[in-house]
Amino acid sequence: MTPFDALETRSAEAREAALTEALPAAISRASEATGMAAHLGDVSAQDVTSREALARLPVLRKSDLVQAQSATPPFGGLNATPLSRFEHVFQSPGPIYEPGRIGHDWWRLGRFLHASGVGKGDIVQNCFSYHLVPAGMMFENAARAVGATVLPAGTGQTELQVIAARDVGVTAYSGTPDFLKVILEKADEMGIALGFRKAVVGGGALFPSLRAFYEERGITCRQCYATADLGNIAYETDALEGMVVDEGVVVEIVRPGTGDPVPEGEVGEVVVTSLNPDYPLIRFATGDLSAVLPGQSPCGRTNMRIKGWMGRADQTTKIKGMFVRPEQVAALVARHDEIHRARVIATRSGEKDVMTVRIETRAVNPALYEQSVLSTLKLKGQVELVPPGSLPNDGLVIEDLRRYD
């Protein structure tokens, strides 16, 4: 293994010693941001020198971030660097706003691309969206960090994607896990051979059957765990034993609904502290479930490992690479007086995510609600109408029926 930098192979003692210095600096920097200072309360940065001390600070939840941004747009006062110094402002569904910079590996995804074998000489077809959301720029920034060339393809337009991949000589793909399969199958239809050999994916689950499909085509596919707010959190390596935690964050696994760390191996909610001086989120609850894997990765990287994404601690669910939130389902119901309740159901069909929206109503024409579903949930979905009282009385508004084993 050739490491991305010396941080990846530090001893546990060296990593904890560095953390002792990094945590007070991160807390101090965060306290310069009015919103984060208000959230942290009366805390002395110099006292936060260990994971145990960090665990005593309050958890920042997505709902807290949304409320803060509503009160103090666009970043809720959580940014330690002034808005005018950021090169980008992004909007994710919610809406939630995130800052971005063009500095070297600002989202730290270059480490992931390097671990996946992407580097100089590669041409990356970047099929993450460049429209409002940060994913496209996150992976472009990563490709630049490892010296790869980028074809900024974005989403959709499958035939053009195939032609561009052929003409440019693309060797690597970045995007959601299932869109590469769409491109490859379209290329087969067109009788065009493509040169993809590597794929770096995120924004959704990489199912074993889909990874196997790519392996059969001679494509090595690796996935990362990253968010628009935090950048890279953890990433797969060739060892394929869980995910190695990124060097620029501190990851805790806590009991859902609390900030209390759980024992190693127990499933809990992922809470992340970002050491990014521009946007230092402290104990940010992702809403995702995972668990710590014991020991070190056989690949040679020494940081903590997690099992990867194991579901949601709340009902917020990622479908087709986009989060669908309970409050969006509530907004759909509120738009129509005749709707009693609604439930979003996530399934899979042909290696693709499928979203079905079941609506309790006496109406009989599903087409009446298709535009409302698109505008409120930001995704196209199948609409099924059911009589009032048909949906289970279990409190669920989003149900994920996909299987990840």
C-alpha cells in the first residue's frame, strides 16, 4: 500500500497525541462562529483534549442546523470563515445550505480516490450533480487532489454520457452506485466499448450484486461515506473490511437520541466532529447507524474502522442519492385537503432505487398528485392511492424495504 500521506499509518499513540492538540484548536475555532458558540454554551476549549471530554459536549442535530439557518441564513452562524471568503455556496434538499472551497482536497475525498487507485493518468467521468448540491464539486476537488483529469458529466443524458466516455477515453467513474450500470447497459445497446476500470461511488448503498456486476466487467468499485456538511467521513480500501475513518474527522458511535458513546461493536448513531477550520461542526449527528469494527485494516491504514452505513437512526432515507425527510412527506399531505396520510416506500428494482408514495385519499386519479410528489420530495415516484384508514397506524411516514445483505 502506498499511503496518501503519513497520517494514514500513524500509531494509535501518535494519532491520540495529535488529537489532544487538534481538539482544543477546533473547539476554539468553532467558538468564533456565533451559531456554534451559542450551541456549545460555556465550554473551555482548552479542557477538550480527549475523546472522553468531547463526548461531554452537546450533539448538534440536523434539525438544529435547519433552525439555525432559518434564523441566520445561509449557514446559521456555524461558519468560522466569513461567507465572502467561500468560493461556493450550495443548497441541498431541505433546503440546507453548505459552504465550499476550492483549496487542496477541502472535502478530503482525495484520500478516498487515492485508496481506490485513481490518480495521475486517469480521466474521471464525474456523474455527480453540479446543480445546487455540492457532490459534483466535492469529487472534482478530489480528482484534482490526486492529479486526475475530470469530465464534468453531471447526471442524465445517458447516450451523451456513453459517447463522451468513448471519445475522451474515460478510465474512471464517480457518481451514485447504480448510474454507471445505466451507462454501461446503454453502451451495450449502442455497440460501444468503454474503458472504465475504476469506480468511486457514494450517495447511496452499493449492493453486493451491483459490485459483482462491475467486477465481472473488470471495474473495481469502491464506496465512501460522505456528507455535504462534513465531507469525507470514511471510505473503503482494497481490504474490503468495513470503512476506514478519514483523518480529518473524529467519529463517535452513540446511542440514538443521546450523545452517549456505545461500546465497540454495538450499533448506534454516527456523530462526527469536523476539524475543518472553515466549517468546524462539533459533534454533528448524521442520523446514520453504524458500528466500530475492532482492530486495524489489513490494508495498512491504522485509523478506526466502521462497518459502513447500516440504516437510519431516524426515518430520513436516502433514495436515488437524495435524502427524503419526514417533514417533506408532511408538506405533501398539507398541500391537499383530501389527503389523510401518506407514506413513502423505498424498494429496489433492477439495481435501481424505486420510490412509491402511498396516499390515503378518496380520489381515484394518481396523476393528480405526481407534480406535488416531485415538487415536495424532489424525486419522481410511483403514486398509489389507497382508501382512508388503509395505512398502518405505526407512526412511519418513510419505510425502507431495501435489503443490504
